[in-house]
Amino acid sequence: MITAGVDLATQPAKTGLAVIEWLPGRARLVQLRLGATDQEIVEVALTADKVGIDCPLGWPDDFIDFITAHAAGRLDLRAGESGDEMRRRLAYRHTDRVLRQAGSSPLSVAADRIGLTAMRVAVILEHLAAAGAPVDRSGVGVVAEVYPAASLKRWGLPHRQYKREGNRQARAELVAALRRQVPWLDFSEHVPLCESSDDALDAVLAALTARAAALGRCELPPELEVPRARREGWILLPDESLSTLVED
């Protein structure tokens, strides 16, 4: 099995791409780099069994309805809803609210700069679909929306304050803790890049989460929420330990 992970940014320079090859009893990080273009991501995705992408795959239904109504010159306001309540409803997808209730803090694709990155992933998904790849934003196709910090939390690893250059020591400690949990994963020459770049490290975490998704060890949306998840996207989180990702 091959899984890939993408830490997507608005520009290729800060886009991390990781590829893991899974073998009986072990795994190998065969590729890790920065600077991945749309075309390179699509090419890798077309050869992988599952790709984890750290980026919202869609926008909130309520937000889409709101801007569509606004463009038409009318708004159907909810009686008794305050301005703050309305903005929270428009800003977050259902999957975001589920994670926020669990103590994580996903960004708003409707109101934060990550919306620019979501525009990029929309183009990537379109290219994948045009090439015949099964694309389903709920996570059952080749692409899974992931959230590396939340995956770390599920795996019992440090998940805060490891990003940005100023946290390099914390990131190195996180990489060491991760490697202790996955002795079966050969990082090869890629350890220094994981320590120096949170974009690269998040790509590896995305590829690990993609493995959990491929094995059916992630939480899928409840049945009643599947139609919305196929529009808005759904963040897949591992529901078992890292040790379950490798099989004999």
C-alpha cells in the first residue's frame, strides 16, 4: 500500500508532500519534500491508495446559502438569532463544530485565510476527478481531509506549539517522540527536514492518518451527515493507536 500526505498552502513553496510505502511489518518514508505543485500532488494521488490533505475540502452549507442569497439581493434571517450566533453558524462546517466540541480549534474556511488554500485544493480535486480518481469529500474516496494536530492528540503525542521556526526544539522533541511510537517506520534521510519544517512534518502526519483511513480506522461522518459531508468535507481522525497502522 502507498499513502501520501499533503500539508497544503496557498503557494507550492510551503506545501509539504510525503509518501509512505507500507510493507508487511514495516513502512518506509520514500519521499518527503517541500515545494509541491498542483500537478505533482495530482500525480502522486493517482498512484496512491489514500491521500491525506491538510486543508478544508469544502465550505459550510450555511455560508454558501448566505452568500448566494446576498448575491440575489435578499437574506432570510433567523428570528431570534444574534449577530454573533449567525457568524459562528456561517463560519464553521459541521465537522469543525464536532472537533471544536472535542477541544480542537480548526480554522474557519469561510472567515480565515485558509479559505485561500481551500480554493487551491478545489482545483486539485477537480483535476483528480477529471483523471478518473474517486473523489468524495466525506473521506471514502482517494482523498481524506486530515488535521495533523488533532491526529497527534488522538495518538497521545504533543500537539501544540510545534509550528514555526521559533519552535524548532519542540518540533525536534515531537519527532523523537513520534519515532519512538513508530519504530517500524524508516524515516531514512528525512528526519532533519521533519525537525526543521512543520510543513514537512505535517505532511508525514497526514500520510500516517491516510493509512488509518485506508484501513478503516478513522471516524467517518454519521449516516445522516454523509450528504452534507460530501459537500462541506469531513475531517478524518484516527480512532486507534499508531501501532495498529502496521500489519504483518
